[in-house]
Amino acid sequence: MFFDLLLLSMKEDQNMNRTLAFIKRLLQLCFEAQSNFIVTCLILIGKVIIEKEEIRIMMKQKENVLGDDDEDPGHVLATFHV
């Protein structure tokens, strides 16, 4: 029920920055969550991306959609190598 309400509010929200902030926070929560929560979040995010054309356009432009300009993506990947 919580995810249904969240999906509806994210679909109807006209503020793109708020929608992207919700997506970013959900993805952050997925790092420490159980598998059923992760799958539900990914399905929810997928449905929002399908519904919101602006997000699809941003993803195709290869820009940093979530606004983390100071983070080095190579650094994140390097921390997971053994």
C-alpha cells in the first residue's frame, strides 16, 4: 500500500527535482534493504521512468541525472574490487 501511494505521487508530481530526489533516496535505501524491498523499489522506479518522459530524456542525454557532480564514479567501483 505504501508503494502504491508513492508511485501515484511520483507519477503526478510536476516537480522533476523532487521526483529525482525520491528515486535517488530509494536507490540509497536499496543498498541496505532486504531483497523483497529492493525488487519492489526497482519495479516502482521502472514504472515512474516509463511514465515520465523527462526522466527518459535525461537518461538518454548521458548527463548526471541525480546531480552528484563531485563524486567520481570510478572511485565507487574501485571500492568493490577485492
